[in-house]
Amino acid sequence: MTTSKKVGRKPGRPPKPKAEKPAQFSVRLRPDAKLALEILAADNNLSLSNAVELAVSQLLTSHPLSNGMTAREVVERIETQPIAARLLSLYELSPRFLEYQDRATMAVIFGALDYAELENEGADVRRRKKMEADKFVIDNWRALSSALQGSWAGAPRLTRTPYRLRDLIAPPASPDNKDALPLLKSA
């Protein structure tokens, strides 16, 4: 007599794809704020978690940030961009949106002649050169950010020596070369 196991599905709902799973984090609230969320949840027939998401979503779409946009508008603008393009966009929207190290990196990048010289150009040339500089930063983000590692203390007080973005990742071979990377020179 042969016994065969019936192969079937696992019980329960199939797991959601990773893109659909909500992010989890803990939050501490004052008792009155938690009570207000519980009332919101009960009134709208929602779970407490969904009530929190609803309240946060409403704030993110209605409260203006320091640059006049809402957080939702900022996210819609940058969410599909790769990390370097996202950091460039955030820095241009408002440097306050970045953490200190990313803000310092962007300050060094935007301090390069590649960006500084854009002010003297006509609109079409400025747009083209900015796209070229942005593309260089995006394509070379890892090299740029690793070249600046450990230079955070010097980033806010750059020397007055002009430099190009390329100099940040491939400085001239001679250490006494006056065109060498300003961050690597002793101030």
C-alpha cells in the first residue's frame, strides 16, 4: 500500500511582494496623541496602524517644507532616481534635506568650477553644461564620495584654489602641483 502526501499550499495569505510591504519603525507618542489616533481609527473603521498612516500622509501632502514644497512633492520628484541623482536633486531643492556628510559632499561638488562657471553662461549652454556635470557626478558617485571620505572636517573650509570635479577623483600626480585637489592640501 502506497501512501502519497497531498502537496498543497501553505495555509494563510501569500506573502506580498517586497515593493508592497510597508516599512516598519517604532514611534513614541504622548498619551493624548495616541488616544486621538485611536479615535480616528475607530471613526473611520481603520486599524491603528492605518490611522497613523492616514494622519502622516495628510501631513506630508499639506504641510509645506522650508523650500515651499510638500514632502510628498519632493518624494514624487526624486523617488525613481538613483542615489547620486537623488542627492543632487535634494541638494538643489534644499541642502537642509541632506544629512551632514552628504551635504558636505554636495558642497564640495557644487564648489567645483564645473558648477561655478555656469553662472557666466547663456541659458542653453548653462543647461547643457549642468547636465554634463550632473551626469559626471552620477556616473562617478562612488569614486567622488570615497575620495572625500575623511575630508568632512575640511569640506566647509575649502581653500580658494579652483578645482574641477575630475580633480576630486583623479588629482594630478605631483603633490606640489598647484592644481591638486584643494581638500588634500594642508590648509
